[in-house]
Amino acid sequence: MFYALIGYVHAAVAQRTRAIRALAEGERGQGTVEYVGLILLVSLLMVGMVAAMKGFNGKQGTELAGVIVDKIKEAVDKVTFK
């Protein structure tokens, strides 16, 4: 029981220390998190559109899908890495 308590305290202190160090380092990696959030949002919107258009067979749906794919390709082509 005593060793379990000491282990728990050690883990809690180590976790708090890592959190403090992360805060001290600033917002490194924040841009990545924002991009992932943006990609998830766009994905969710696209899934919603597909669900809303389920069973809709028409030329407008095909054109809309083509426009979306083209815009995504353009956005991906504009991405540059440092």
C-alpha cells in the first residue's frame, strides 16, 4: 500500500512537472493542433454533406463534389513546409 502511494505521488509530480515545462516553452506546436482541428472540421462538414445528399442523384451533386475536390487539391498544393 505504501509503495503504491509513493508511486502515485511520483507520477503526479512528474506529470505536473511536464505540464509546467510545456507552459514555459511557450506555444510550440500550437499551429499543428490548429491545422488538425481545421482538417477535422472540414471533414465533419463533408461527412454531413454526404449524409444530407444521400439518395440525391443529380448533376448538381456531381458538380458540387467536383468543385469541393478541386478546392481541396488547390489548398493542398499551396501548403509549404519550412
